[in-house]
Amino acid sequence: MNLADKVTIPAQVMARQVGEETVILDLASGTYFGLDPVGARIWQLLSDGKTLAEICAAMLAEYDVSSEDIERDVLSLAQELQSKQLISST
């Protein structure tokens, strides 16, 4: 997975905002996955169809963080979500 990738969310994956966090449910497996507020923002941008690079740019504009840190964190979360089959890259 790299920053040029665009991801899709499978139809069996549902997400709901709970306070400042997001809870993701994979209906196929019954598995829940929770995201903190930063992860929830990344999920929202993923849901909007942004590439990982576009997500990094948006996060850089919103948070006081280095580009290296945000790129590492976005890629790490995307890879974790993909390993749990909550997203797929295109």
C-alpha cells in the first residue's frame, strides 16, 4: 500500500460515530474495530473517496504534525484496516 492508493470500503463494513470515536463493524465476521478521534477523521476521509496522499494533505492542514509522522500514521492505519478486511486498495 502506498500514498497514491485509493481505498474502498466493502459493502459489509458499517461505521458509526460514537462521541468523538468511530466504531467499525464487519457484518461478515461480526468483528468490531474502534478508532480514536484522529483515526475517525482518517476514516471519514477514506469514506469520501480520497487517496491516501489526499488524506495526508488534509490531515497536515488540520493537525500540527510533521508530514513524515502523518504519512507513517495514515499508511499504518490503512494497512491495519486492510489486514482486517475493512478496506481494500484500488
